[in-house]
Amino acid sequence: YEITYYATDCSGNEGAFLVHIIVGDSVPPEIVSITANTTEWVLSGIQLTVNATDNIGVTEYSFDGGATWQESNVSSNYNEAGTIDIQVKDAGGNISSKIVTIEGRTEYGYQDVAS
């Protein structure tokens, strides 16, 4: 927000002062979807893509529970079955998270992702 204050002294001199007010954001981003680059059994790694929205803008993504952050919404390849804590951060520092699971691995490859 911008607020301008105006003042006039008893001699008729006028002045203005502009103030910028930044209101804190407490609304966390929303993780709309998490998709894998495949839903089939694969021998190579699975890559995840996060689709998220926010009232002031999503700024960072984490695919390791917040240990590291990146600007890209696409993960590195996962080559093991397991649970992944995906987090999304907005410009106000608010965080949302969602857990996804890469189901299992057999001699035939990796199973698709369940959220």
C-alpha cells in the first residue's frame, strides 16, 4: 500500500510524504497437483513436477522436506522406492507440504507415484 501525507504550515508552505506499507502474507501456497513423468513401470528414475498456486506467488520448491530449496518445480530423478516430502514456499515465507510415495521396485523397474 502507498499512503501520502500532506501538511501545510501556518505560513502556507506545503509538503508531502509518501509511505509504503507492506502487509504480511499469512496464506500458504496450495499444491494443486504432483505428477510423475510416467505412470508405468520404468527402469530409470522417476521425475516429479509440482503445480502450485499462491496469492502472492510461489518462489521455491523442496523435494527433501525443506532441507534444500530450488526455483524449479521439477525434481531430480528418484531411483528408489520411498516417501518424498514435497514442500512449496511463497514470497511471504509460508510453506505447504504434501507427501508422495514411489510405490515399489522390482526387477522390472519402479512403480508409479501415489499421493
